[in-house]
Amino acid sequence: MGENVSVGDFTVIGKNVTIGRNTVIHPQVFIGNNVIIGDNAILYPGVKVYHDCLIGNHCTMHSGVVIGSDGFGFAPIADNNYQKIPQLGNVILEDHVEIGSNSTIDRATLGSTIIRKGVKLDNLIQVGHNAEIGENTVIAAQTGISGSTKIGKNCMIGGQVGIIGHITIANDVKIGAGSGIEASITQEGAIMLGAPAIEINKARRNFIHWRNFDEIVRKVYSIEKQLNKPHE
């Protein structure tokens, strides 16, 4: 324990845990074995940090956050059943990370799930195993990031975005709310929208056509009817 650490009622702290100076741990927090928490961190009530995870300085975790639960790793076997793949890695939160209520960050299968310095996550966000989120990226509520996806620095991701696994998103990318990302985004500074997501200006033009789609179809049917009339 560092100097001036505050630990609330009904908190459980495991073995070989290190907690830095001026860190505040509210009631009903669980901290597993071998966890390291830096200076000036705040863990609000009900936060759970599983074993072997590393939390940097000036990190804030709001109520209900779970750090280091098992990644979603299962291998299909006979009889349409699944064999659980051991999740042996951990989660690393670098300095100045803030995580909103009821967000979850899965531990890596091997290695680490990494949340880089200055990342801000809203409430109700899921980060899959072995994902990496780059420095100063911000992500709004209800976004899901699948395993082994790498997100660059300074990205801005809207709410309810779904991102598939094993892809890369470049630095400074912006993704509109409700988008579905199904392939890597390699252009730095790209602005994407839609499901599947495309470049935003194209998405806006497509949306205008979609709003008028019923009228366009009626026109096509009318032209087709005229073309199919028997010649007099």
C-alpha cells in the first residue's frame, strides 16, 4: 500500500497486490491476486479487477466495471459442443484511462489486452480479448470491439458501433454511431458511417437515395410498364 490509500467497506484485496499512492478504492470492490494499481487511481463501488491485471496512474473505473474476465474463447468439438480455451493473459490499462459504468475488458488468451494512455471509454462497452486501443481514443456507449482488433491513436468512435475481430483501424479515424466495421480501415483520418461502414460522404449520398427509394422504384416500374406496352 502506498501513502494515503483509502479502502472502503467490504472490499476484498487478494495476495501480492500493489496499490499506489493516493488511490481511492470504494466499498465492495474486488481486486484479485498479483494486481498492480498505480498512483491516484479511483475504483468506484462494485469494480472487479481479476488476477494479474495492471492498472496505471490516474485511472478511473466507474461502478460495475470488470477488468480481466475471460475472453470469449471456445473451440467447437463433437456433438455441437464447445471446449473452453484457457485465457492465460491479462489486461493492461496505461495512465489516465477512464472507463464508464458496466463496461468490460476481457483478458487476453495469451499476452495482454491493452488500453493505451489517455483512452476514455463510455458506459456499457465490451472490449474483447487481445484487443488494443491506441492513445487518446474515445469510444461512446454500447460499442463492442471483438478480439484481436487493433484501434489506432486519437480515434473517435460513436455509440453502438460493432467492430469485428482481427482487423486494424488507423490513427485519427472517426466512426459514426450505429456503424458496423467489417474490414480494416487503413486510411488515417478516415470518417466512416453505416453498416457495413463506408466513407461518410458516400454514406450520406446513399442515405438520400435510400429515403427516396420507394419513389425511385415506382418510377422504374412506370418506365418498365411503358416499355412493355405493345406497339400500336
